[in-house]
Amino acid sequence: MVNTKVDLCGVELDNPVIPASGTFGFGAEFAALYDIDCLGTFSFKGTTRQARFGNPTPRIAECPGGMLNAVGLQNPGVETVIGEILPQMASYFHKPVMANVSGFSIEEYAETCAMLDAQPQVGWLEVNISCPNVHGGGMSFGTDPAMAAAVTKAVKAVTKKPVILKLSPNVTDVTAIARAVEAEGADAVSLINTIQGMRIDLRRRRPVLANTFGGYSGPGILPVALRMVYQVYEAVRIPIVGMGGVSTAQDVLEMMLAGASAVQIGAVNLVDPFAARDIVRALPQVMEQYNLTDLRSIIGGAHHGS
């Protein structure tokens, strides 16, 4: 028998598989297809203080090895999430859920996090300081160590549950951002978010996306994500949630060997709605294939060859 259980900030997960925010909604559509309690948890759709329509269309573009998106944090706002969506979620997901939070000011991050921290279903707060698809928020906080630290400090002052800072790959040195949020009390970091990119329509001779730029995700970014998780593991002592191009159980093991305590599954959910479930099912067999008995034992194993 193999053990797929892992620990994330003091909360035990049945397995490390976590569908990533922005690719799983609030879980309802997937719960109609299979029992999503099989997942470790999931990170629900990025939530802001006020409702957001998001960016104009087109918002999605295909590209080799993945896709571009510029959805722009469309969401119903935190009051609707708390008043309507979380009560519905209680009927189809029976584990602590990860609340993903975005904002356009430090005060907004803190207020939204405080409201979600009070909800019994929320197990972790994933604070997104890395969204490349909005103007005046998101990534503007995640590319400056001082700003990232300020958001962390403000959120930690008003919350009791574990706070996970979601970091941007669109920086020169991701370890500097990781160290800055760790110094202000972050309980964990998650990385990487999407890489900024674009496509151009040859017929129109204009950018494909209405937003011009979008976030590149999918299998093509896995090597970049692994490199950054590996670097951050050596730079901080707090847990890491790894993500970026993960689409198989083998990818999950690679990410954990690089240093991740848990692993988020993103773009592949949009291609195959059963992807996260199938990765959970495949994990034990793949572990046996590589003579692994306990996932906790391999976290960071690539740093010391074990």
C-alpha cells in the first residue's frame, strides 16, 4: 500500500491534487460529473471585493503547448460567494476549500480575506498577487518585494487561517518575492501563475486577445514552473504549492521532488474535465512504478537525490 496523504499548513489532505483557481470555477460543474471529494481540495475562482465582469472578448487564444487567457478575474464578488455560493458548495464538497483572493489595493485584499477567513468551509486563503490579466491590481503587487510584503502583512493582521501567497513568474528573481512574503508571515507560497504572452491574428494584423496580452498556461510551461519551485524551495522554509503545466501523475511527482508539498492542476481541466480525478486515481500506481511508498518523503527529494 502507498500513502498519498500530505500536509498543507497543518491541514492533512488525502492527496496532493488541487485544481487551480480559474480552471475549476466553484466546483459545481465538475461535481455534476464526478465526486470531487476525491480531490485533496480545490482553489475556487478568484474572488474580489466587488463583482467583476472581467475583460472584453475575445479572452482565450490557443497556442502551442497550451493556451492564453485574459479573463480578467470575472467573479460575482465576495458577498455573493459567502451568501450564496459557499452554502451551495456545502452540498457537493465536504472538505476545507481554498479561497483564492484578488484585489486592487492592500485594503481590498485585507477586507476580502477577513470576510472569507470567517467562513467555516475555508481552510486556506490563497492571495493572488500575480494575475497578469488586469490593470492596476494583481501582478502589480507581485513583482515588487516591498508591495508583496505589504499585502502579506495586511492580510495576516486580519486572518487566522493559513495564508498562501500566489507568486508571479513574470519577475527577474522569484526568490526575492518569496523571501519577502515569508518575512511578513506567509504560511506558504504557491507558484507559478501564468506567463505573460500574446498571439497575433495574421488576417486582422491585430492581437488575438482584446486585452492584447494574456496568461500562457499548459504543458509548455512545466519546465519553467519546475525551475522556479526548485529555486524557491532552496530560498524559503515555508511550504510550496507547485503548479504550472501539470497534467499527469508523473508531473505531480516531479513537482513534489522539486519541492512542492501539494500540486495544483490548471489548464488541463479546461481540456479534460476528468483530468484531476484521473490524476488522483493514477497516483498510487505511478508511485509503485517508481518504488515510492509515501509522498511526504519525496518533497524536495531532487535537492538531495532521494
